Amino acid sequence: MSEANPPISTRRGDDGTTTLMGAGRLSKNDVRIALLGDIDEASASLGLARAEASEADLKELLLEFQRLLYRIMGDVAMVGEPNMVGLADLQRVDGALESWSARTEIPKEFVIPGESKVGALLDYARNVVRRAERSAVHAGFVDDHPHALKSINRLSDVLFVLARNADGKSPLSKG
């Protein structure tokens, strides 16, 4: 017989505070808590796109980006610890941007999301990532975590390109 699952609700947050590793209890309106929520939402939005994607390389890339966001959350949560996100992470995001840009036609006009379900989900994820980036700047995350902030910024660029690719804006699909 297995043990019962631990309780999901501790009820300690009922007073409007939450625990952050190494920082004790913080108000749920603390800028770091808000930033963690925005990054978590960005990861969940990438998960939506990944669940709908059919291309294995796209699914793998989105999972890699979710893991990057998870490490960025670690940097936010563990103040004073060495950064988990570094130059190699930024270079990987930049590499994905270059690779997918080379095989995607980028329209010169304003894009209205919704040409495809996966494209729309990627555009939605891009917007959530942009919000996380604004929250990171607001939280003062810039100076202590330069590669993480740059990675978030570039991630939104990659998501724009991935959305255009999903919408069929690929030079290879012109026939």
C-alpha cells in the first residue's frame, strides 16, 4: 500500500504571503513573485504550443525553451547564488533564431495572429514572454542576470519566427 500524496494546499499563503527559497516569506505582490508568475505563465504558454505542434524539432525546441525558463526562475528565486543561465544559453537561443529565420519567410507587413492554431499559440506565447521580460526589468533583474534577460528578449524573437513558420511562411512551402 502506498503512502498518501502530500497535501497540495498548505494554507500558509492564505495571508497573502508565499515562501521564496532563501528569502523567507514574501508578499504575493512582491516584484520577484510577480516575475516568477509571469515566467511560469510563459512556460505554460510554450507548453500549449508544444502540445499542438506536430513537428518533432519544434516540440523539442519548445521543451528546451521551457527548461530555460525554469532555470531563469531559479535565478530569480535564488538571490545571491551563481547564475544558472549564462552565455551558452543566450547563444543557443540566438542559434535557434538564426536557424529558423533561414527557413522562414518573414512578412514585411503587420502580422495578425491566427493563420494556424500552432502559429496563434506561438504568438500568444511570444506575448507572455514579452510580459515576463517587462516584469524582469521592473523587478531589477537586469544587472544581476544579463544573460537571462537577453535570453528572454531573444526568445520572443524566436517565437515570432516560429509562429510565421507554423503559419506556412516558409520559402520551402511556396511550391
